[in-house]
Amino acid sequence: MIKVGLLGAGYMGGMHAACYEALNDLGVKVTAVADVYEDAAQELADKYQDIVVYGSSEDLIENADVNVIDICLPTHLHAKYAVAAMKKGYDVFCEKPVCLTESDMELMLKTKNETGAKLMVGQVIRLWTEYVWLKETVDQGTYGKVLSGVFQRVSARPTWAKEGWIHKPELSGGSAVDMHIHDTDFVRYILGDPDEVKSIAYRNEDGMIEQIFSIFSYGNNVAVALEGGWDFPQTFPFSATYRVKLEKATVTLDNAGKLTVYPNEGEPFEPNLEPEFESKEDLGGNVSSLGGYYNELKYFVEGLQGKNDLSVATLEEAIESVRLVKRELESAGGLVVK
Ligand SMILES: NC(=O)c1ccc[n+]([C@@H]2O[C@H](COP(=O)([O-])OP(=O)(O)OC[C@H]3O[C@@H](n4cnc5c(N)ncnc54)[C@H](O)[C@@H]3O)[C@@H](O)[C@H]2O)c1
């Protein structure tokens, strides 16, 4: 049995707990949860059976009956607890963005290499059905090479984060690092690191980036535009879309989640995709189903069981994606400009 100790009982902690519950039959169970707000940890534990509650991450890592640590903490804390967990001999799932600083990146890599721990990062879009389809379509050359693309991820301002940590640049990296990294990472996944990066940003009154617009170029002929932002009104719907022009077709994911292929010749059609796993619970946040979160944790559990090599969302890849977002921030003039 894979016994998971969950660090953080906030939005993502709740999401991961629901996914592990749905994956019980694979031989995985959350056995411990920690949150500095112990009542939040207790509330999460009460939804399931036999979960021991801890008031600190240190206490859980030191004393709980677990063999895996799943980190759903504010981003600036990821490296500290990932390192502690790996040193204790545990495998780790760490939410994205994996960490914010070069020194944390190096420490995580060094500890992983020294301990031999397995570590997967929650770059969930790599496991999100419509994006998995696009990755396979590009890799298999079904419609030829990518010529251009537009990737967009926009939402209402996040309000759930405890003590507003997500709006503090030194804790979250702001919208560009926290949310936009999904698309930066995915574009890297299908096309690699761009030759050139150009970004501009819209900033709030404190000078912090709230919306970022980037162009990645690959040689002379391939260009991709990306937009990420989370400063829209509370009624504004979350939207994650793409439009990719390939040699023989253009493919779109619209903001209703509909995937369409427009072949250069012939009629448009919607590819048949596996339906997403639906949760009975109210999950809050941006999603109504377990979606890619279920897929990624299933992949993680199966990786721990030796059924895959956990190569889809590695620490090394996640670090390179943070570095690419930092190139975007640099091009835009910095995360915060007073
Ligand atoms: N993959 C995705 O699509 C996705 C979506 C949202 C958030 N995230 C990431 O997940 C992580 C968590 O975000 P969230 O939205 O769940 O935030 P959140 O504020 O809802 O939850 C974080 C929880 O951690 C707790 N906490 C803080 N310090 C702690 C400590 N030292 N020990 C134990 N508990 C502590 C807080 O009390 C809070 O309950 C972030 O890195 C975020 O970027 C990923």
C-alpha cells in the first residue's frame, strides 16, 4: 500500500485528497495530512477515513506512517519540505511551480540525486486529456509540423489562497510563474526551449505583473504566442484554450473545452477523447471534475509501482520551465517594477 502524507489542506490539498480517494483501488491511500491551520487539516481528514492530522509539516514528515509525501503548500515552501521528505527516505509529489529560486532548484536536484528519491512535479497540463492529445498529434506528425500557435490561460482573481500568499511575488512568483507556467511548460514540452522570447506585461498599482503576453520563436518560421492573466472580475470564467496551426490542419481547444480539428482538406471534426473522471464532491476553484489532476496522480502512483518511468513531468523539466518563465519576466522588465 502506498501511504501518502499530504502537506497543505488548502485548495490543491483537497483536490489531491479527492483524487487519491478515487484511486484507492490502485493501492494508494492518504494516511496523514498536515496544515498550520490544523482545523483545515481536520476538515479534510473528516471527509475520508483513517487520516491522522498534524499541525506542522515537520511533525508529519518525522512521525507519520507514510511512504510518500505530496506537497500542496505555498510555492516558496516546496523546496524546503521536498528536501526534508527525500532525506527521510520518502518519494515526493510536488505541486507546480516546483520552486522559485536557483538555489532551491539546485538543492532539490542535489537531494534527489543523492537520495535516489522519485519525484514528480504537478505540471498537470502534460497529463490533461486535450493537451495529451495535442502532444501525441505533434510527436506522431499526424498533421505535420507545428507552424504557429496561440495558448491562453485567464481567470478571475484567485481569492482562496490562505493569507493571500499567491499575490505576494516573493512567495508565488505572481501570475506569470504561478498560472502562466502551465502554458510555458506545455509549449516547451511540445517544441522545446525557444530561440527567442519577447514578453510584455500589464501590471497592477504595485507594479506586479497581472497579465503577461509572450512570443516564443523557433528559427525563422515558427512562432507561438502565449497569454496568462488572473486579474479579471470574479464573474469572469476560467478559460484555457489553444489554437495550433500545423502543416495539414489547424486544431483548437475553445473555452468551452471543445477540441476541434480543421483539416486543410475536408470537414472539421471533434476527436474522440476519453471522458474525464468526475468527482461527486464540490471541488471549488477552477474545475468541476478531477480532470487532469486525477490523470497525473494516477500516473504518479503507477510510476511508484514501476508501471511507468515517471518521465512525463520530472524535476529537471519543471526546473527548466521555471527558468523559461524567468526569461519571459526578464524580457517584460521584471516581475515587479515600481
Ligand atoms: N496544478 C494546478 O493547477 C494548481 C492549481 C492551484 C494551485 N497550485 C499550486 O499548489 C500549491 C498550493 O496552492 P493552493 O491553491 O492549494 O494554496 P492554499 O492557500 O489553498 O493552500 C495551501 C495550504 O498550505 C497551508 N500551509 C502553509 N504553510 C504551511 C506549512 N509550513 N505546513 C503545513 N501547511 C502549511 C496553508 O494553511 C494552506 O491551507 C501552490 O504551489 C500552487 O501554485 C497548482
